[in-house]
Amino acid sequence: MNGDFQIHKIKALSRPYAYAICGKPISENFNKGIYTLSWIPNKDCFNKNTEIFLSTSFYFPDGFQSVFSNCEACILKSLQIEGYYEIILDRMHKKSVKLTVRPIKVLKD
């Protein structure tokens, strides 16, 4: 090793993930550049939000599109630190919520 960064290792460690889930996690997946997270929110999730990391440097350099299922007015809001976002629910849910994040431009390896 000559002190250079191992970009492939950094990229693997920079994959999208949820680091705080307000509720019961159902599934989380990152495959072919598409990230999905499904969970059932707790009843007090208006005061506590689910938070995720999306590496804009490695996986979403041209931006991303986020789509919620079962949560029409949910918002993915930046936490003002690059790559960190919170999910703000529109109302109380008794069913699962699913977030899908896709890169705007197709990834090339």
C-alpha cells in the first residue's frame, strides 16, 4: 500500500442505508443503483423521523428521484449535511411505508 485511497472499498462502504428507523423495519435493499426501504412507522413518528444516508458522490452524482408508496405526502428532506436525509411522514400510518430512490442517470461501473 502506498497510502492511496482504495476507491472500490470506499464505494462499498458508502452504499445507501437507514441509520435510524422510527418503527419496525420490514426490508432494505440496494441493488443495481436502486435503494428501497420498507417499514411500519411507530405511532409517535411525528416527533422522531426515519433517517437515511445516500452517497451523492458515488451513487447519485447527477441527483436522484425518490418515490413513496402508501404515503402520498411523505417528504425526503436534506439534513444539510451532504448525503444525510430525514423522512417526514404526512400522517399516522397503520400500514407499511416504502421508499424507492433511483439515480437520475443510469450508473456505469
